Amino acid sequence: MEIKANGGFIYTCGGTMKGRNGSIESPGFPYGYPNGANCTWVIVGEEGSRIQLMFLSFAIEEEYDFLSLYDGHPHPANFRTR
């Protein structure tokens, strides 16, 4: 999905992951992703379960890209790391 904003395009992606395992890839992986990509993934585990994240390949453009992790809804009180 592309949304036009301020004369440019913002590429949105993401979704909800449920189940015991899965993988998440950025658009265009293993090559570069589109400028303005905004991907939000929600990982849902069973009540009382733990979620383990393992990064096999991870690269961001410093000062432009980031990864934020929340325990629950994306709210400052649930923020874990960036």
C-alpha cells in the first residue's frame, strides 16, 4: 500500500503474527526497502507465554530508521527499547 503525503510516498506494511513461530521481512528483502517505508508488526502470544526475537539479518539507516519494541499496545508506558 502506498499513501501520498507531502508530495512523496509512504510505503506501509506489516500485519499481525500469531502462532508458535514465523518470520518478518521488510519489503524488497534481501535488497533495499522503499524510502518512506513504515512497517508495523504486532506479535501476539498466548497468555503467560514469552516471545523470543532473533535477528538473522538487520540493517538500518542511522538517523532515519529505527526499531521500537513495546510490551502491549504502542503506548509510552509499554515502551521497552528503541
